[in-house]
Amino acid sequence: MGEISIKINIADRVYPLRVNTEEEEVIRHAAKLINEKIKELQDNYAVRDKQDLLSMCVLQYATGMIKAERNAQQHEEGLEEKIHELDDILTDFFKK
């Protein structure tokens, strides 16, 4: 799979990109989500400036990403603790 040229429209601006073939679907989906979020923000708030809408959109997505990363990190730490507990139990069991 190689690179392809695509055009992505975000907030009424077209961005030509060269992407790996396997990334195209993800990038198009991301652009769709961004445009949907901009439309939602535009409908719910008295904001018309595209820069302000993009900034609000980025803030919401960045906040969500940070929360997801923290959640994953907490789960990872909990899993690590459980693995150590299981290791201790198995070590004790096999010592007998």
C-alpha cells in the first residue's frame, strides 16, 4: 500500500493531503466528525467565526483525549497491581 492524494474539507476549507492508503478512511472519518462538531457548536451557540468554532472543537476533542489517556493509564496501573498480586499468590503456591 502506498501514498495517495486526497482532499479534506474542514470548516469550508479544502486541505490537500498525501496519506497512506490505510489511513485514508480514518482521516476522512476524523474530518467528518470535526465538521459535525463545528455544525453542532454553530447551532447551539451564537458563534459564527470559523476560527472560534475550530478552537472550541479542538478544545473539546483535546479534553476528551486527555480524559481517555488518564482513564487508560489508571486501568493500566490497576492491571499492573493485579498482576503483581497474582504473581505473589502463584509464587507462594509453588513454594509449598
